[in-house]
Amino acid sequence: MKNISILIFLFFLSLSTYAQNFTYGAITHDDYQFDKKTLDSNANAIVLKEFGTASIQLDDNTHSLVLVFEHHVKMKIYNKEGFKEANIVIPMYRDDSREETISDLKASTFNFIDNNFVETVMDRKAVFTENRSKYTRLTKFTLPNLKEGSVIEYSYTLKSPNLFNFKTWEFQGDIPKVHSEYLVYIPGIYNYNVSLRGFQKLTDQKVELSKECLRLSGAAIDCSKITYLMKNVPAFIEEDNMTAPSNFKSAIYFELSDVQNLNGGKTSYTKTWKDIDNDLSSEKTLGSQMKRKDLFKDLIPGITKGATNELEKAQAIFNYIKKQIKWDNYYGKYSTDNIKKALETRSGNVADINLSLIAALSAADLDAEAVILSTRDNGTVNKLYPVMSDFNYLVAKVNIGDKSYLLDATEPLLPFGLLPLRCINDQGRVINLKKPSYWIDLKASQKSVTNYILSGKLTTDGKIVGTLTTHSMGYSAFNKRRDILRYTSPDEYVEKLDERLTRIKITDHQISNLDSVENMLTEKYEVEFTINDGTNQNQFYFSPFFINPISKNPFNLNERTYPVDLGSGSDERITMNITLPAKYQLLEKPKDMAIGLPNNGGRYLLSSKLEEDTISVNQILQFNNAIYQPEEYLFLKEFYSRIIQNQKTEFLLKK
């Protein structure tokens, strides 16, 4: 990035006029009367036309080259649910020395009144800026005078010092688009790797030559004038169980590969992994911190006292770092300053903590490496060539015998070898100071396991009184421990739980292994809850599906073009034995079920019976895969539909 800044001071640029934009404010009856059924009858709003252009120009104030991005949007609002689309947010990058700026912002709402289009221009006072993070500012505004049927329009110019990524263009958004067009001017001396993500195809792509768009030291440089067009783009609908939407939305991305120098040489920005390995090994906030064994050499004997093998040593060091440094909730692949400071202040970002862990493991003569990765909400990384900006997180890897363990010491409530779910995202790159780096799959080492066991009796006044025991492991135990420890004590947690459970009264409780994260978390509750009012003891209905019932299908699309990513497999079992107060016949009951997903992807089992005055119910819900491909989506949807339908059935008991 810094090298680009040095180069671009030398450039002089003149660009040809753009001709494919549409006229601002020229609202037509076709715009106002556009029939959404031609694209999506369920749409609350539709982008009628969207045009963007990006080019490299000389900034008159700084005399350096900047990326100039112009964006123009016209949108139809159909109903009040679509009003939210008039809330516009434009993210802008900034750091200590550079920032993106917005100019020429205008926005209007057009309503058809008395057979005329009436324009309401947005007041400049309606625009405000929010500092989202150290590197991000948001420009926000809302279009005025919205009505059902309004057409809104806005445009702006963004200037950016970042030439490396040129400017991403998202063809696909949260609402359908009739026409989305992107025009880029790329000087011939710049070579970008261009990739189209997503499942929608371009309607058209046109490449032309724009003569003498750039002058460098008196030499004329031509531009590639490239137009990307996509029409009738469906909305991207987000559902649960997915990684970052940017992985799947149809969009075009640019990464700077190299810049051709006039003297015939070339400055390359797309490095090989060998180059990256060398850079990271000597990087003072990464490789140099991995080497800081000296900080722990004298501490290791005390930390690992009593450990009889390498695994126990690694576990002791992991637990020590978890207690020693508190996570400040910032991600990062580089140490903020250095791990010595993090140890002294007992606080640090992700990299501070896990680089400390790597150094400590190495001080104990264990084989420790770093793994850089991209979190689930940050998107997947480019594996064709290294793009360091894709990575935003670092964890440790320790190799013991023929096994490897991935470790993240930022979460005290996670057991050894289980990464936070945010890290379970495709692959990470292992950084070894002595060997070439390599890819590793990021998979959950444990299933999420929950077992519910209810043993109770039905009283004559229609209550079930008994003991509910819950055993949790993996992410299930992590989430439960985190919920409990948000309160000042387990007693307060149970008190609040009792308040939330309107039908169930908790009379006593016992929680075991709350702090022993390597062991199964066990909750034991003495409970009572009403299943009927007790007025008719001769014949009554009651539903056995009151423990974690499935009442809503998480999968509702007709088609899903991106995977269902659960993060880990799961296993939930529910066992109930309820003793009845007298002899009863079982007249109706839910059907016993045994259904499965294709390729042993999962199963649901249900069996129930009445035997010797005791009703027994057994349920098993298993998902054996962490990820299900789009072609498996309809099987998952049907799987849940059948379970939900069956759980609507109740027991009918007659004395």
C-alpha cells in the first residue's frame, strides 16, 4: 500500500467522459407504475436502476492519485415495509493518515400528486456521520417524505486513497434489482485480479479501449474501459446457519496484482506464500512475538508442575494463558504492541493472547505454530493467491504425537482443543517459523451435545412434578456456561430462568462442573408445571413436546443457493418417564417416527408408549454434518416440516 502511494505521486491523469449514467431526477410513469410481479411479487421495494463508475484520478488537493467512485440509485418503494430501504448507510475507510471522503451527495423523494411528480429534496442537515470503529466511519441519511408508491433517488461521489482493492460492486442486495451496471476505467499499467462471486451470471460484459486516459512523465497510457451489467437480479435472502453473506452475494471484486513501471520493470503486489512466510516470520508484531520464549522460560516449571506428558503440559499452559490475559474483544492477526505488554497489563487482542500461548508452548519445548484465519462474519479467504487483508484472526496450533490441537485462549469457557464457533470457517493458513506455510481445515473438534432427562409423576390436579436433568457438552455447554456466568451467581440465573418460564416452576436446583470446562455441564432442577386444569381427570390431552419443542422451520426458502453451515454437528436427546396417578388407556399419541437425511446426514427418532402406568417418551435429533450443500436444502426443509407436523399431535388419555 505504501509503495503504491510513492508511485502515484508521479502520475498525471485525464479521463474520458462517462456516457452511460442516467439523468438524475428524470422520473417517468414507467418508474412509478413498475409492476413488481415481473421480478418479485413479494418485494417491498425494488431498485429500478443502479449505475456506478470507478476510475483513478489526480486529486487536486493532495496531488496524489485517488480512486473516484460515483454511485447513482433509483428505487421504487411499494409499502411501509419498504420504507427501511430509504435508510442509506455508506461505509468509509480511515486510518491515522488517510481517509475516504464523500462529496456531491444528493437525495430526493418523488411522489405522484395531482397528475404530477413532486420532488422533495433531502435537507443536508439530515446527513450525519458515525464512527463505527478505528478504521470505519459511516455516512447515514434517510430519504424524506416517504409514501407507499414513492420513487427515491440518490447519488454521491466517494474518493478513496485505497487503490489496492479498486472498488467492489455488489450486483445483489437485500431487495431485487432490475438493472445494475458498473463501469470501470483501469489504466494499462495496472493489473488487477478480477473475480465474480455469487450464483447470478452477468447479463453482459463489454471491454473497450479508452485512449490516453493517463499521462505518466509525458507518456500517454491507455485504459481498459470495462462495463459489467446484470439485469433482473433477485434479492439475496439471509437465513440462519450461514457464514458471511459476502461469500455468496453476486458481486465483483478486484485485487491489485502489479503495476508496470515505464522503465520496463514491474512492482508486484500479489505475493507468493513464500514471500508472505518470510514477511510474517520477521514481522515484529507476529513472527517476532512467536519467538519470545524468554518471557516464559522461568515460569514453565511452575505452570506445568504435576503434568506427566506433553498433552497435560499443553493443557496446563493453555489454562494459564486463559487466566493471565483478558481478551479486550478486538480481533487481529498482529499483536497490538507486543506480548510482553499484554502480559504486564493482563489484557490484549486475539493475537496478543494466542501469540503469548504459542511462545509459552514453545518455551515448554512443544511444537507450536500460528494459524491465521478469517472469521465467519468476515468471509472466506482467497486461496488462489495470498491476500493478507482477508485474514482477521490468529489462533494457536500445537502438535502432540500424531495429533494436532487448535487453541484459542480468548474464551475461558471453552475446553482445550475446541475453537470458538466464529473461527469455524473453511480453512486457515498455518504459519511455521521454520517450514513453509500450509492450509488446514477449520472444523469443530466436538459435536454440540445436549441430553434432557425428565423423571416425574402426574398429580390429580394436572401437574407434572419431578426432576429435569440436563447434560451439555461442546458448544452447547459453552453457551450455557456463558449464559449462567452473565449473572452474579447460579442462584440468580435460576431465579431469572424461573421468571421466564411461565408454565414451569423451579423449586430447587443444582449445577455441577460450571467451572470445570473440560467436563460435562450438568444442571438438575426440581420442577413442577401444569399440563391441564385438572377438571376432567377421566379423559384429557397433553403434549409431550414441552422440552425444547420445534415449532418453527428455520428453512423457508423455495431454493437456497448457499450452504447451510451449522458450524458443528449436534446431538440432542430427550428422555421422559411420567408416572400416572391411576390406570389410563392411551387413546391417541404422536406417531413413532424414524426419519433420516440422505447420506447419513442426520436423523430424528421418536418413540412413546404407556406401560404399567408410566408414559415413556424418547426423542433423538442428530445432525452429523457441520455443512449441508444447497442441493440438500430441500431435504432439510422437509425433515423439519415432518417433525413439526408430528409434534402438533398430543396424547389423549382415558381413565
